[in-house]
Amino acid sequence: MIAADFNYEAPTSLDEAFTLLRKYGDEAKILSGGHSLIPMMKLRFASPECIIDINNIPGLSDITREGDIMKIGALVREAQVEHAAELLEHFPIFADVTKLIADPQVRNMGTVGGNLAHGDAANDHPAVMMALRASVVIAGADGTRVVPIDEFFFGFYSTAIQPDEILTEIQIPMPSPYTGSAYHKLERKVGDYATAGVAVQLTIDANGICTYAGIGLTNVNPLPMRAARSEEALVGKKITDETIAEAARYASDDCNPSADLRGDVEYKRAMVGVLTKRMIHKAAQRAVA
Amino acid sequence: MTQVCKTSKAIGGMGHSMKRKEDGRFLQGKGNYVDDIKLDGMLYMDIVRSPYAYAKIKKIDSEAALKVPGVLAVITGRDLEQYNLHWMPTLMSDTQMVLPTDTVMYQAQEVAAIIATSRYAARDGREAVRVEYEVMKPVIDPFKALDPSAPVLRTDKPGKTDNHIWHWEVGDKARTEAVFASADVVVKEQMHIPRIHVASIETCGCVADYSKVNNHLTMYMTTQAPHAIRTVIALVAGHVGLTEEKVRVISPDIGGGFGGKVPVYPGYVIAIAASFLIGKPVKWIEDRSENLQADSFARDYHITAEMAGTKDGKILATRFKVLADHGYTDASANPSKFPTGMFSIATGSYDYGTTFMEADAIYTNKPPGGVAYRCSFRVTEAVHAIERMTDRYALEIGKDPAQLRFDNFIPKEAFPWHSPTGWIYDSGDYEAGLRKAMDAIDYEGLRKEQTEKRAKGELMGIGISTFTEVVGAGPSKDFDILGIKMFDSAEIRVHPTGKAIARFGTKSQGQGHETTYAQIIAEELGIPAENIQIEEGDTDTAPYGLGTYASRSTPTAGAAAAVAARKLRDKARKIAAYLLEVSEDDLEWEPGKFFVKGAPEKSKTIQELVFAAYTNHPQGMEAGFEATHYYDPPNLTFPSGAYICVVDIDKETGEIKVRRFVAIDDCGNIINPMIVQGQVHGGLTQGIAPAMYESLIYDDDGNILNGTLMDYLVPTAVESPNWETGHTITPSPHHPIGAKGVGESPTVGAPPAIANAIVDALSPYGITHLDIPITPFKVWKALKEKGAI
């Protein structure tokens, strides 16, 4: 990497990091896994004056359950998620998504927090977190705030995190019994951004009625997108071929993909429909299993 | 036929799967690549590149760049013009700018060079150079390049009035037209073999080290052909004093070449010029994007392919018309007399009477090329055309494509076989190869399964490719590059203690020459391969040769090694006769020793005989134990293969899964089966690449749309199916060890097998052809257009 010149800081506490953030303002970038930041620096799309490496800050690397909340620390690596038994037991969607994120080397470094904080609709975790109704904990010198995922993304590479703040944790509500979740993306080859990706979480009660539906879409909209109409089409109803088809159609209609080398708009909309259908099936199977 | 090892495992001659001698250093990270070379006082170069495909340079402002700490100089075309170094010849005797003085002709073209004291300062300097351009409308679509309204791009060539480079044709036009006019069945497809890139792991680079004191240039560089490069440097820069004896080219370890490291790129010349002017070593190493965007592409042939035949499946004639998009200059690396390389092998493995082939090459505002990317020379294009059309014909008449091939193969009794385009195929047994592949994959069972799946609306396809390669260029009567004949060389020196060093005019880029050449010499001399050191790549020490590409190393330098070793064995026989006090005719050879006929206890080992050559040689005999041979092959070699691919396609998404891929190769006698298998694995993966993933794509303004590996999709282990490999052995009758070369067969043979399988899966919906790379989107779109989804 032949990046432009930059300063490197490695604080050992959040307070130290906040001090540095105040010093450098917009000119600082947080380094966690680096797998989005470093390619941008390599291409000189990003030339931050200072890199603040948060990897030496203790307490950000755990996956823990506290009552009804599953907490994922900002420095939790994708590879850690792959082996987190309790998380995977309740949220099988994480087994689906991590194995679709690049390759083992990337997963050894890349973090879930960074995947969200980068603010890119092409990343996979935004859609997953939308399906799970997660929240993001953002900390600054003046305290912390908890931001629902639906209010987290603002624009391309732009999130609710202010220049003097750090994403410290992701909080996911524990699901009700008989909940299942699933994710898949079409990719041209391993490591590619999604042609389209769909994340689904469903809860199905004893009568076979869907009581909860969360559906998030990857890389088919300028911002990470929750397929709200598709969710509404399922909640309160039985999961049948008809309701699934309706939900898939809404997702296909409501997304707003752009044409690129992966395919034209028509293809991407069709793929959102196909994947929504398949992921609802898979999540429903897992919910009753 | 099967191959039997004639030597013990301890000697490790031909047929032994000995581990690669070079892997010890590679696996421990101890290889020595160009970027590992560090010299005292070394400076670093970076290159400003054009953001536009076609533009006039109005001004290059270096002021800010020269203020960047560590930046020493900014070199432009005007600077090189003072030394007449701003233009250089291509290997096809076309011309290419080193740095432009007036106009840029493609995106990513070199515009200026920065020389600095560190790699980082050089890049910072590059960012600070300001260039003003006057943008012009480029010629991108090759079909519009010959339109009278298209701007003439090569205004540097006096009298040039269009964008046409050359016309080439071969075959019997009148007879072919007559056959087509009267044939029962004629099939025709327009196909594009996409513009792709070798994308070797190591990019290109060099360290140019000019010593003013000695008036001597040492050029460390990533080149597949160090000797040819030395001669080219002397031809280009002789007028400033760099004559050939003052130039030493060293090609250290190379991380993949695949044809992309044959040409001379402008960066090399600029680095030499900079070192020459400054008197310090200058290192230039491309980054990945520069490599992908600016270095020579491969392929980019638009082919109108036609086949004529009978209703029951006898091929009668073929016709191929090519439009070759060479970009800004013809920077191919073909033998001089072959502007389309060996494309005329496109009659394939089939016995029919007539063909006519023609090609027109044109200029566009794209990077220059095209190099021979693991394809001998344009054989990939040829094989794709003939193998696609063979399946197309089978589909047209409703005949099984395997049976159609059996009905048309050149019979094994017909070799040596004279092709309608003038090749003399040395040997082959195509029927045996296809039969073996069909048995390995259970062809009949697959066809049954396909019938059942089709009844259920599922998409499964089976594709065959039975190709003939033409490699080992080549006989000096026909083959030269810039006038230098395409022989190759070996020099063997055996030390008094019976250990050897051998040097070659070729240059391995990962092929395993340090092992296979040693095995050839071990086979002939009985000296253990472990005790034979192989060296290549230093023009001061190695004998002259044309380098490694076009699967030519084994057919040429490998043959030279065998012949040189046989000269030494003849000398050993003379020494043995002297020591054993018998006539030479009374001696018999077994690997490693001569013994007296009928008295095997009276023997001398090769080590004893070599020692005697230094200590007790017969009076009148020249002392020492050395031999050199320059091998001029009497013919090319013609490896072949039978590949069968099975795909399953997801109808809703268009995703293609290669379920199985069986590759039966025939490369004649095998030197090291493990290395051959490795070559085939790598080549098949580079075959699946253009078939399903890779293609350099430009928009109408000449902007590359996939100029990084984020979007230029090089397949990985995840995309690679489980390759099932095997072989038949039909030795080359004219090659000293019966070998044919294998490096390129899989790259050549795999794409049509995959394309044929995919089209076979889609054929129930009336789809007869899809251009590679065949992506999920392309499949889905085709099914949609046919109303299948």
C-alpha cells in the first residue's frame, strides 16, 4: 500500500480515543479491522491525517448476553462470530452471513462494528441488523446513546456517528421462541459485493401465524434498506406460497438498485424477489425446527 | 500407451513425481523477486497515467511535484525526445510511445515519470503533477474503427488513412465457398473471445542499474525472455552507447508470466533512461491497478464462425473471419510471420477437406496488445471457435456431440497429418482420449440424468472439448521474433565429483524448470536429478535462447538438454572404453553406468567416468565434461486433450455450478506427472476464468469499468471445481524425449468445454450460443428473452 502520509495513534482507553478525535476532528479515521479503510487509503480515495487504531482498547471484543439483549462489541471479528455458539443458536443468520463475507483472511480481521460504521449499503451486516431490529451504541466524551438501526444510516459512507464519537457495541433483542433467521447474497465470486442480498427473521406462533417479520436488503438501494411492506405482508398471516410471493414482490418493487457489471435493474429486482422468497422459506423452516 | 520409468527413484529421471527443487525457497518466503532487489543509492520511479482514452496534452506542470520532499525529477516525453528514446518498436515491428510528446492514446497510458528517493515520495510526486488535456472522442468499438467517419488514430504514421493494421488469410477460399454453397447444413455464430488479462500474482517491474564508470547496464526485470530483451535494449539504445556487450539482463524469480512478461513496457525503458541520465539504480514496480489497466491484454478476437456439413454429421468445411482489436498498437508477441499467431490451427482435431480463414487487425483507443496468454499463440481463440461450432453443428442436426466428434476425428493411423492450413500434426490419438474422458465421467449416465432433469424443467448441461494444441515454436525456417530464430539452448557442465550445473535460454515463471530439466538430464546421464543445479535468467551466464512462453520450454530447451546430455554420454562411452580396455561397441548403457556386454560386473559409473574426464582422460581427448546444444526443432508438437464438463444452472438466478470437470490430456511422454498435474490444475482454473468470470470492459469513452481486482473477477479456489485429471500418452515422434509440452493445453481446452456445457443446458429454450464470460446475469437475460422464466 502506497498511502499518503498519516499519523498513527493507538489509544488504550475510550477516553484517550475521544481526546484524539477532538484533536483531529474530521481528519481522523477509526481503524478496527481496516478492510474497508485500508483499500480506500491505498487508492487514495481516503487520505486521513490520523489513523486512530482502537484495537488496544479493552472491553470491545466480546459477545455477551445480558437478559433480553445480545451484545456484540465493536471489535468482534467476523471469525469470532463464526464460532460464537450462543449467538448462532439464537441467530442462525450469522452462520449464513459470516461465511459470505469475503474470505478467511478478511474475516480474521474484519469486524461487525466496522462493517456497519462504514455506512455502505453493499456491506452485509446492515441488512442483517435491520432484519433483527438491532441497535447501535455510540459513545462520545459526553456519554453514550443507543440508536435504532433504522435511524443509523444517513447516506453513502454516512451514519449517525459524529466525528467525535465511536461505535462501541451492537445490541440485538433476543428473539421469541419459534423464531428463525436466514441470509443469502448472490455474488459473482467470493469476496464480491452482493448482486443482491436478503436477510430475513421470522417468528411463527403455535397456530402457524407469523408474529414477527424482519427483512433487510443488501446493495439494492442507495441506503441499507428494510423491506417494510414485505414485513407487513407476512405479519398476522400464515406463511403460505401466496403470502411469500406477495412479500417477495413488494421487496422487488420497493428496492432501488442501480445497474452495474453485476446486472441491470430488472435482474437485480428479480433477484431480490427470488432471494426474499428463498430466505423466507429458510427462516420459516428454522423457526419451526 | 503407458509410460514406464527407466531410471530408479534415486536417479529421478522421467516419469518420477519428484518434489519441486525450487519449492524449498518459495515455501519459506526466500524467493528472490525483482522487488526484493535493493541496491545502494537506489531511486524509485512512479508513473503519471492518463485518465483519458484519447486526448492532446496541452501542458505538464511539474512544479508542485518537484517540491514534494524526496522527488528528484519529473521525466516527460519531451525529455526522452532529446535522446530519441520517446518511441520504441513492438515485437510485431509496430511502434509504441515510451512517453507521449503530444497525444495520449488510451486510458492509463504513461504520461510522465517521477524519480524520487523513496517509493512513497514517488507516489506523492505523482499525485502532485498537473496535466492539462484536450479530450477527444475516442474510437472504442472495433466495428466502427474502419468506418470512414472514424478518426485516424495513428497520425504518427505518415500516409496512414485508416485504422487498419493488417489483413491475413489462409486456406482455399474458392473451394470453401463452393462447399458451403452446396452443403446440406450450414451453421454460423458471431462470437467474441473477450479481452482479458494475465493478472499474474507478481506485477511487472525492474531495477535499471547503469554504471557511468563502467558504461554498463545491469537490468533486473520481470521478463520471460531475458536474452531477447537484451538484444532489444541494444537495438533501441545502442545509439546512446548501450551496445549489447554492455547490457546484462537478469530475470530473477518470477511470480507468474503467462505471456504478459514477454513484451517491453514503457516503464522499463523509462527506468533505463532515468538510470542512464542520473547514474543511479532506478526501481520501478507497478501496482496492481497499473498492471491490470495498462499492461498488454490478451485475446479480443471477434470471430464470425461457420461450419458446413452433411445431414448425418460429417464436417465438410469451416470458415472463420476475425476482427482483431489490438488497441493503440500491435504489441502482440507472435512469431514474425504469424500476425494471428497459430490461429490457423482452428481446423481442429477433425478430418475434413477445406477451410478459409481471414483476419483484419485494427487500432482502437485501448491499451496495446495482445499477448499470448497461456495459449501458445492465439490457439485459445482458434480452439474456442472450432469447438463451439462443432457443438453448434451437433445441436443443429440433433446428433450427440461426442458421437459427432468420433465420426470426424483425424484417425490415429493418419498421422503425420497435413492440415488444410499447412500444419503437419506430428501425432495424436483423439478417439482414445475422448473415450477415456467419457468413461471417467460416465457420459451415458449423465445423458440419461439430463433427459430426466429436462422433463422436470431443470437445467443441466454437458460440454465437450476435444482440442489440438500447437506448441514448441519453433522450426527456424518459419519461426523468428524480430528476426531471431526460435531455437533454444542448454549448456551442461558436470563437475569432477559427478554433480552438474546446467543453464538454459528459457526462464521459468513457476513452471518448475529447476526440477524438470534436471530430470531430463538425469534420464539421459543417470546423474541423480538432486545433484543437477539448474540456472536460467542471467544473460551473462546462460546460453542464448528465446525464453519461456507458448509451451515451448520442454519442446525446445528440454530437447536441447537431452541432446547435450547425449553428447556427454557419447564422451562417457569413449572414456569407459578406455578405462575398461574394450571397444566402444562392446559397451552397454543402463542409467548411471556403462558395462561390458556379457560381463556386467565390469562397469564404470557415470560419476567414475566424469572424474576420469578431469583426472585420467584418454590422451588426445579434450578434457572436462561439458556440452552445449542449440536445438532447432524439426516441427512443432501437437498436444491434445479431451475435456468434459457438467454444469447445473439455477434457472431463477442464472447461477452456474460446474459439477464435474474431467480433463484427459495427451502431452506425449511425461517428465514429472505431479508437475503436469499442477500445470493442468492451474491452466484449467485460468480456463474457467474467461469462460465464466474475466473480461476487461470499457465504456464508450474508453474508461475501463473493472480496473481493479474488486471488479476484474479472477477466480479463486472457491470458484474452482474439483478438477479430475488423467492422460493418454502419444509420444511426439520427432522430439528427443517424446514430450510435447502441456502448460497451455488446459487454458486452451477448458473455455469451450464450459461454454458448450452451459449452452447445452440452455438449448431446450432455443439458445444456440452465448459469448464468454457467461455470467449469471447473461444466462438469466437469455432465458428471459426466450420466455423460459
